[in-house]
Amino acid sequence: MKFAIVGGTGAFGRALAQRLRHLDEEVVLGSRDRERAEQLALVLGTGFGTNEEVVQGADYVILAVQSSAAVTTARELAEAIGETPVLCVASDLHFGANGVTPGRSEGSIAEDVAAALRGPVASGYQALAAAHLARRDLLDEDVLVCGDDPDAKQVALDLGARFVSGRAIDVGPLANARALEAMTAVILHVNKSYKIVAGLRLTGFRD
């Protein structure tokens, strides 16, 4: 399967590309700046191009641009993406004097992305830290994914299961992206307060 990472030169996109290369997956890095994508691709051993170029011919698109640009980017790339499944990893957050809080009282970035595209959209990976994702070892946490389309969601679950020592968990329809995005604010607050890189793990499962 060929994975296109839109925003592949950003912190999360770059870390995800490194992880996918460790897993011997085919990856193409996208960026608004084609030269920047090429420079990073030479280091990681991936394909590269502009965001519009890499989504064409990809089997699965991961939207890893800055959260503030996710919906706009989805609209700009809608024709090029077509009906290709997309995973949105963005979280709408507000950084204020009292810390990090959810950026919305209703809806989610993932739902807005889905409204801009013809193909199916899943949401997930929000709790995964870029600094840990880029390493080869398994992350000590679960990975959570939601979405309305079973196939698009399953690709993200299957891939995420290879990142963690915990489980890849289907947490329901795309509307639950609201909770996943909001939970990122909690994780970032914990990280700052306790000087750690926290992850999520759900209890109660039986092997």
C-alpha cells in the first residue's frame, strides 16, 4: 500500500514517515515546498512531491498538516484526492494563559475535512507524540481511531497496531473525533505539568 503524507515535512508527518519506513511501507512525502520535501525524502528514503502530486496515485492519504490548515488543505486537494481514503490526525486546540484547551465546543476538524472531500475520512493518532513515533521501539500505549467508513478506519487501525505495544482500538463513528481532538489538550497539559510524554491506554480488555 502506498501512503501519501500531506504535510510530511512537519514534525508529526516527518515522524510518521520515519516510522512507516522502519516498517518497510511505501511512503511519499508531500509539502507545499517541493524542494523541502525532496531534501527530507533523500534522508528518509521516501518518495516526494508537492501535496497535490503525492495524493495522486496514493492508496491512502494521511493529512498531517498543521491543525489550523487542515480543512483549507483538504478543500484545496479535494479534486486530486478524489475518493481515496484519508486519515486526519489534527486536533483543534486553543493555547491560552490557563494552558491548552479544546478549540471547539462542537464539531471537529475531521468532520469538516470529511465535508470537504468525496472519499471516506477516519480520525486518529492524536495522542501519539511525534518524538516517540519516530523511534523504532513500540510505544507504550493504545492507538485510537474513529470513522464512519469501516474500510478507511481499518487501514488506520491495522497500521496503528504496528506502532504500539498496546491495542489499536475502534472508538466509533467520525463524530467521536470531537473527543479524540479534545483529549489531545488533556495529554498536552499532563506532559507540561509532569514533564513527561504521556500516552493513552484503555483498561478492561482481556487477551
